[in-house]
Amino acid sequence: MSRSFFLVRWGLLLVLAATAVGLRAQPPRADALGPLRAQLQVELQFVRKICAPSQPQMQAITKDLEKCLADAAKRTGPSSCDLLPPALADSVANHLSKSDAARYRAEVLKRDAQEREACVYTFVALVDPDLGLSDHQRKALVAALLPVWKPVWSQMIEMDVRWATRRVPPIPDDFILPLLDADQAQAWKRLPKNLEIHQVFDAQRIGAIGTPNPLPDDE
Amino acid sequence: MLWSIGRFGLRAAAAAILGFSLAGAAPPPADDDLVDEAVKKTGEEERVFNPNGNNGIVDIAASIDQAVFGTQGAQNHSPQERLELRLQKRVDLLARDAALSEDQKQKLLFAGKGDIGRFVERVEHFKTRRQTAKADVNRFDWDQLFKETQPLVASRISLFANESLFAKTLAKVLSAEQQARYEKIERERAEFQHRTGVQLTVLRMSTALGLSGDQRQRLEQLLLTETRPGRGANRIYPTTSFNIVYVQMAHLPAERLRPLFEPWQWRALKRRLENAVRFEEGLVRNGVVLDGGKGPQFGRRGQKQEPASGLGAATK
């Protein structure tokens, strides 16, 4: 009797302490999204500019985006670089009028295109000093890579810019080698590649400068 | 039984307090950002020097080496070897760009090795002056050593620039035709890097401020025309290209930038650009200069109009 009472008592103590840890460490909603919360702000600012949704629309969009990002954080929903951005766009567009949704989706495409172009340029600038490219080769590489560029490569480039990982995306030789001479081809093969091709979307890629202010700025 | 419940209550309270304080003790991860490559490395390296403080004694010579030469590649190569590898890469790229003959390459390598030798000698001389005795690790003044090594760090960064034997030899050995070819190639490379810096700046502003396609286009156009490429004594990484454009953006007159943004975006942008000055210091330290000779330079520009960042007083 006294032994089981002792065990129950200590069990309760442990539960209480763990609850306290949980309450202290998790301000409301923050933990469910984890580092992906930054992406919530990115999407909210973007739709605010493009469609200026009403307050009820913004609330509904926020709720859906939070759910989508929380699912991604838990890996119970789309979380990869390929799948999460379209899922986020759906979470927004579902709450807009037909014409607003069309305008919003068109802007998302433009935004993706600019990100892709920036990352292709960055990739070429990154490998240029190692390969010793001519101006013609740099431009030819940009033109060749833009149509085949993958979303995960953008993340690799952005993380490289942020953390100086010095590993380039594992772009297939077929796209690169035809534009290089023999020495440059050897140099390309020697460059360390980032082989983690199945990456989850990492909101840290945008860094502090790219992260919007967490609160609405309406003052 | 009551006594037992009372003790339980006390323990429960203690457990809750412990839990709260433990959770509160975990700091949020430090945020890093687009910091100039060389500056970031130097900053990290300066704070890890002296791993050789065995038995509480500081190995001052090793600490100086780490402060001056950094730690990258230190496991496989001596400081001198690392500088020689840097020289070799530099000459290889030059040989490609300016179509150097073998004789020209050898002259440049010889001159560069001379610079390296002189520099290593300077560091050794500094060590001899500084290393009077081994010091107690707890009483050693790291900040002082850090300050004293800064001129050497700056010299390492610009080892093959300006008044170096390498730079003088380069100016001498290149024919007029090679010089023109080399200049053209360097200018084209700098322009490509500049475009990359502009693209990265637009990308960062796009996520931070929620820019539309039209705003991105207008910002890109403005930055391409109103900012200049930069050049450095060392390799320019895309991070540096971003910093070069971002710092110039912070110095643009507000009336050039403001019309591109919604009022709420402009307020957010102004706050963001106020921090850009810390990037400028890194660029100056690394000897990055703006192309074109005339016009403002990093670290020394006159302010006639209110800059976007409101940083008139902060610029020198």
C-alpha cells in the first residue's frame, strides 16, 4: 500500500514538472510551427500586398497557413521543397475570390521565377572562380539551368549563401559539362556537392534580413 | 496522511519551479545572417584561438597563428602552405583570363612567394616580440592579443594587392593586350557578380516585405542602375556581392526608393536598412572597393541627401 502510494506520488510530481516545462517552453502556437513560423509571415505579407484581403479573410488564411505549416513541421503533411510551397499557395487561394485567387497565383509564379533566377545566378557566381568561366560561359550556364532548375537546389544555394556550406547542388553533368572545356570539367567534378536531395523546406534559408517583422506594421 | 500531502505539495511546487526555470534556461538559437564571408570566418576563428592551452598554459605562438591565418585548412597545411595554395589558385585563374605564358606565370608565382615570405617573417617577428613567456590561460588577455593581431589579419587579406610584389609584377609582366583582355574579363566578372548581388537583394527584400512582381522588377532596375559593382583583393563570394549592393541600397536617397513601396513596406524597409552599416564595416575591412573610381566609396561618403536608412551621421 505505502509503496504504491509512494510511486503514484512521484509519478504525479514528474507529470507536474513536465507540464510546467511544456507550458513555459511553448508560448501559444509558437511551437507547433517551429522555425517555419517565419514562412507564415512571408506568405501573409505577400497576400496582403497582392490582394489586400479583408480581416475575416486574413484570419481564415492565417488559420489555414498555420495548419499547413504545423503539419509540415510534424511531417504529417507536405513538407518538402517541392510540395510545401504549392500547399501554402492553396491555403491562401482557397479564401480569395476567383479573380483575386487568379491574380495571387500569377504573382506566386512570378515570385518563384525570380527566386529561381536569383539562385541560378548565385550558383554560377559561386562556381565561377573555381572554373574560371568566360562571360559567354556564365550567360550560357544561366540560360541552360533556368529551365531545369529544381526547388531543392534553390534551398541549397540559399543555405550556402547563409552558412557558407561550400557545397553546390548536385546538378547533373549533362547540363554543365557541354558548356565547359576539359580543365573546367575536371574542376567541376572536384567541387564538393550537396547530395541531400530530399530536403524538407527550411524557412531559415531566408535569413534575418529576409524574414518579415512578426507583427503587422499598420501604425 | 495530511503530513504526507503537505510534503507532496511542497515537492510539487518545487518540481514546477524547477521545470519553469529549466525551460526558461534554454536560449533561442542565435541568429546569424548574410555576413561577409571573410568577416564571419575571422570572427569565428578569433574566438576559438588557443586550443593548445594544455594544463592551463597558453601556447601564444599557436594562438597568434590561429588569429592571423585562421583555422580553415589548418589540419592539413601549415599557414605558409595555405597562402601558397591561395597564390597558386590566383595565378591559375589569371593565366586563364589573361592567357599568360609559362614564364609570366613563374614570375608571378615568384613574386607572390616573396610576399608570402615577407608576411610570414612579419608574423614570426610579432610572435618573438609577443611571446616573452607562456601565460596562464585564466589570466591571459585575449582581447589585447586580438587587437594586436588585427593589422596582420588585414595584411593577410590584402596580401597580393596594392603595393605587393605580386601586384607590381602583374602590372609589369602583362603586355598591353593582355592587360586589356584581363581588365575586360575582370570587369565582366564584376558585372555578373553585381547582377547576382542585385538578384539576391531583391529576393531578400521580396520575402521580407512581400513584394509584387512589378515591385521586384522596379527595384531590380533601380539597383542595377544606381549601385556599382565592387572588387576585392580576394575572391568575391555571392554573400559579399549581396552585401555590396545592400549597403549601397541603404545609402540611396530616400526619395529614390520610397515610391517603389507601400507605406507599410517602406516603414519596414527603413528599419531594416538601418542595420546595413554593420555590413559596410566588413566590406571596408576586407578591402572591397566600388568599381569606377569616381563617386562615393565604402566607409567614406559625403551625405547630401537623406539616405534611405537615415544613416547620415553614421557614415564617415
